[in-house]
Amino acid sequence: MSLQVELVSPEEVVLTTTASMVLVRTTDGDIAFQPGHVPFVGVLLPERVRIYGDDGDTQLIAVHSGFVEVSGDKVAILSDVAELAGDIDTDRATAAAERARAALVEDPDDTEAAAALKRAEVRLTVAAGTAI
């Protein structure tokens, strides 16, 4: 048995694939879905999504917010921004991380800079292929 996985952003369907397992981070913590999982809806945190393909390949995707819904053997990941590892501009993500760190030095309570740093770190981690 397989899961049908669809990753959607406002602009496009980023990925459609089958998987043996999908691992996401929600506001309730990390959760893994396998075929036969009970219905579930959760809020995604800015983090990596890991998709374990039926073929043995594993894909990492950077998501920055959104929802995950499981119904039957279908997993729908709806994210404001979703980036596959190969689509991430590491130079841009590194520059964004540096700007955010500099802003946090100036104001450690800058929540916008902290969020920007988290997004950049997630992008860099996914681009490097680092596991959860």
C-alpha cells in the first residue's frame, strides 16, 4: 500500500507522488503518516517535510507554514511556500540568514528577523539534504 502525496502552494502543485511514509512538523510536534493512518488535519510549522518514496528515495521539502490533511491514503500538504531541495537558491538563503542574524544582534526581540532566520535555515538544511 502507498500514500498518494500532493504538495500544493498558492502558485502551483509542487509535487505529486506516492510514498510509504510522510513526516511533517506540526504545532503538536512531529508526526509521521503511513498507509491506513486515521484522518488528520494539522497546522504546519516552518520546517522540513520528509517524503519516503515507494522507490526508496527520500525527498526533503522546505515548507514555511500551512496545513497537512490526511484522508484515507491521501496526504495533502498545503503550504504558503514549498520548495524542493533542488529549487532552493542557497546563495540567496545564506544572504537572508546573514541579514536576519544581523537584525537579531541589533534587536534580539525582533520576531520578524527570527522568523526570517528560521525560514533561511530550513531552506539551507533542505538544500544540503540534512535529515530531520
